[in-house]
Amino acid sequence: MKYLLLIWFSLTLLCSISQEVPEERYQEMPEVRVDKDFALKYQRALNEIKRVYTLALQAKVYLAEFEVEYQTIEKKRKQKKYGKQAHKILKDQFIYDIRDLYISQGIMLMKLVHRETGQTVMDIVSKYRGQIQANLYEEMGKIWEQDLGVEYDPYGDDWITEIVILDIIKKRVPFDWELKPLDKETFKENQKAYRKTKKIYRKKERKYKKVKRQTKRAGSKS
């Protein structure tokens, strides 16, 4: 009898424990971004970064050197003269690289310059070439849908770009760190190839539209 009471007591205790509702515990999780097109956007950003990142890094080096010299010049007139010289050095070094970029690559370059230097292209031009020249460049940039005052936002629009750059720095993806300025001949060859490709694309587009019109007419007649 004693053993039966002991077994009954044990079963009762076990049942009461099993019926208790466990305490709910919440753990605050960091925000996770989900983008169904992440792989495509990552690859696109990687391709653009491979094209312009070394340019942005070299611009950072030049600007740091220019700034040291610029701060030693006291007279405004001499500062303006030095600014023109600095602009010419950058222009001679990168003129064909800049002209060879697509619009999206140009925007990426300006954003990366801001990331590396903390200054927008508009800020840099204003400082070394003057506000009037900067305003002129700004208006010209609008023609090609480019904003010289564009900023890099690693927590907003440029979060995928930031992931790509961190992957490059951590050597998770291959990247050629050597700066290879584009010469005039290579630039001409690239432009020739681009015009040829564009011509082929337009020809295909016209053919597609023609077939589409013919199909539409045939459908309306029937």
C-alpha cells in the first residue's frame, strides 16, 4: 500500500508539472534585410565596383596630398592657381577612364569618392575650382542624370554596395587592386566596340518592333 501511494503521488506530481505552461522568453533579434533580387544586385554592384573602386582610392590619395599643400598656401589667388593645377593633374590621369564609364558606373564612382574621402564631388570641385565652376559642372551633370552632390549611404540605398566592398576587403571575392589608367588608344577601341554593339542592339530592336506590328495587324484582320 505504501508503494502504491508513492507511485500515485509521483504520477500526480508529473502530471501537474507537464500541464504547467512554460514561460515565454523573447530575444530581440537584429533587423534582417530580405531582397529577392539580392544575388542579381550584388553581382551588378560587384561589376561596377571592380570598374571604379581603384579610381576612388587613387582620388583619395591625390586629394590627401593636395590638401596638405593647399593648407600651406595663404593667399586666395595662389590657392586658386594651385586648385587649377590639381584639377589638371586629376584630369590628365583619369580623363579617359571617366569618359569610358557608363552613367551607372559614374554614379558609383562619385558615391565611392564620398565614401573614401568624406566629401562629395561637388564639395571637391567647389574647394579647388570655385563655386561658379562647381555650379557649372553640376548643371552639366544633370544633362547626363548625374548629381555631383550624391552621397554614399551604407545603411540605406548603398547597403548592398557596402557588403560587396567588405567582401572585397576581407578577400571573399577576387579583386584586382592595381590601378590601370586607360590610355587614349584603348579608349577609342572601347568606344568603337560600344558603338558597334549599340548599332546591333538597335537593329534587333527595330526588327522586334516590326514583327510585333505585323503580328498585331494579322490579329486585327482575323
